[in-house]
Amino acid sequence: MRTSGVLPLVLAAAGTQVAAQTSVSVGAPSASIVPAGPATGKLGNATVTTKNPQGVVYQATFPDTPFFKGAYPDGGNIKGTLTAVANPSGQGIIFTFNWKNLPKKGGPFMYHLHVDPVPENGNCTATLAHLDPFIRFEDPVCDKAHPETCQTGDLSGKFGDIPEGQTEFSATFPDLYSSTEEGLGSFFGNRSIVFHYANKTRVSCANFVKVAGDSHGGHGASESPCSTATGPHATGHANLTTTTSRPASGTSTPAPTTTPSGPALSIGSSLQASAAGVIAFGAALMFLL
Ligand SMILES: *[C@@H]1O[C@H](CO)[C@@H](O)[C@H](O)[C@H]1NC(C)=O
Ligand SMILES: *[C@@H]1O[C@H](CO)[C@@H](O)[C@H](O)[C@H]1NC(C)=O
Ligand SMILES: *[C@@H]1O[C@H](CO)[C@@H](O)[C@H](O)[C@H]1NC(C)=O
Ligand SMILES: *[C@@H]1O[C@H](CO)[C@@H](O)[C@H](O)[C@H]1NC(C)=O
Ligand SMILES: *[C@@H]1O[C@H](CO)[C@@H](O)[C@H](O)[C@H]1NC(C)=O
């Protein structure tokens, strides 16, 4: 509660669409009776996530080849990462997009968190539907003025589609309804991001992996005193962490490791730097209060 003043600041800093939160939905003639306005999930509106662990960083990196080969007839794929860290207050997540080489046609593009991870064969269809723990379904489309009424996984619904003709997408958005706390339905650390054409064809997809931070039993192997946990098991069939480099001992120092290694490590360290930037940014905002 004491940090509740921080979020509006972070939100205000992050973009224009948030300002629209106060505006009234125009299309709904009588929102009080008929659910024709913003959709509400069967389980209600999405709830703000409040216990997202500090220092934990998840990242999804697109593979070298797309799922829909027609998107890149000359080879290649979307390049880059989507990085997620907890807001410094623990409330909600800050997503940082760093995408390049977007498809030239087929926009505006959409991007969503999907329920399941991508299997090893890269089959984006196998990621199933959008992450939708409040059972809201896709229609009507997300009203970004009321993000709590959107599917938690409908990131482009909440942050905006990417227009065609734009080859890069670099942006940072706060999302109060996603989570890096294992056990919640809105937890996406064991799931995937899918990049779609406007016609919904899945162009490419990538799994989130934990690249920084230790939460208890992060590998699903060392389950210590978890008897107090009441939620569903965090260790599903998906292997959460693959071969990602992790910082030495759980601290989020932005200093890059000196171990000689390939490009994976440099991605890791630039990620840590950018994550540290986001955290510093949030911390600076807290100081303003
Ligand atoms: C869901 O949020 C919308 C928009 O803020 C609101 O109109 C509606 O009453 C909420 N529904 C519930 C069940 O809280
Ligand atoms: C979807 O759009 C892409 C890009 O315009 C196109 O190549 C593809 O054939 C379309 N798929 C369907 C099912 O219409
Ligand atoms: C991809 O996954 C879908 C959904 O699980 C499945 O129907 C399809 O057969 C899979 N395709 C391949 C090539 O594995
Ligand atoms: C992902 O984690 C959530 C919450 O811990 C869990 O409910 C879900 O079953 C997991 N999904 C997969 C595919 O492992
Ligand atoms: C997960 O990792 C374990 C140990 O490396 C391996 O035995 C298992 O087959 C993996 N499961 C999947 C679904 O990849």
C-alpha cells in the first residue's frame, strides 16, 4: 500500500495510452446493464499482481528461423528479446521489447503471451491460446483504456499493435496484470510469446527463460520447505531454464562476467544492464515521492 503512489508515476512515464484510462468507453450504450462495454472475464477482471519477486528477470529470444517461413523468403527472422522484470514496488511487470527485422508485410502485428511453451520443434501452434487466467476469451477486442478487462496475455491489446512498415520495435511498458510469481495463473515465466500477423497467422514464437535472480527452487529440483505453498505446482512439463547464463550469485550487478563465451553471454549482460536500467528508473521514481 505504501508504494501505491509509485505506479501511476511509472505508468505515466511509460506511454500515452495509459492516460486514456480515465476516459470513458465510447462504444457502450448502457454499460451498467448489458456487458457490451469492456469485457469482464468469467472470473472477473484481472487483478493487480503484487508480489512479483525482485531481481528475477525473464527473457524470451526469437529463434533464428521463423515458424511461418513465408514471412522471410530470403531467410532470417525477427531478431531480439522481450525482457520482463518486476516493478520495483513488486506490483506488476515491466516489459522491455527490443525487436528488429520485423516482417515487411502482414501488419499491424500483434504479440501475446501464450499458455504453453514452444516445443523443441518450434511449433508455434502448440503454444495454444493466449494466456487468459480470468477466462475472458479474445472477443470483444481488448479495450486498452481498461487493461484489467483484457486477457492478461494480450500484450499488444494492452500496449498497442506494431504498425506495418516499422522494422524495429523498442519499447518499455508496465503491465499490472502479468506476473513473475510462480503459482499464479498470470505467471508467464514457463510460457511463451507469439508474434502474429494481423490475420493471426503465427510468424514466430519464443519461450521465456529465467536469466537472472534466484527464487526458491528455481529449477524445480531443489524443493525445500514448500509445504506452505497452496497454489498449483510451478514445475509443469516445461523445463523453465535451459542453457541460459545466469549472474554469479543472485545479485543483479550489471557488471558483465569476464568468462569468455559466445553471443549468449553478451546478450545476458546487456540484458542485465537494461534490467538494471529499468530498476534504476523505477527507483528514481520512488525517490521523487
Ligand atoms: C471490470 O472493469 C470494468 C472497467 O473498469 C468495469 O466496468 C466492470 O464493472 C468491472 N467488472 C467487475 C466484475 O469488477
Ligand atoms: C496472413 O498474412 C500473411 C502476410 O500477409 C500471408 O502471407 C498469409 O498467407 C496470410 N495467411 C492467411 C491464412 O491468410
Ligand atoms: C503443431 O502443433 C499443433 C497443435 O498441437 C498440432 O496440431 C500440429 O500437428 C503440430 N505440427 C507439427 C508439425 O508438429
Ligand atoms: C506454468 O506455471 C503456472 C503457475 O505456476 C502453472 O499453473 C502452469 O501449469 C504452468 N504451465 C506449464 C505449461 O508448465
Ligand atoms: C527437462 O529436463 C530434464 C533434465 O535435463 C530432462 O530429463 C527432461 O526430458 C526435460 N523435459 C522436457 C519436457 O524437455
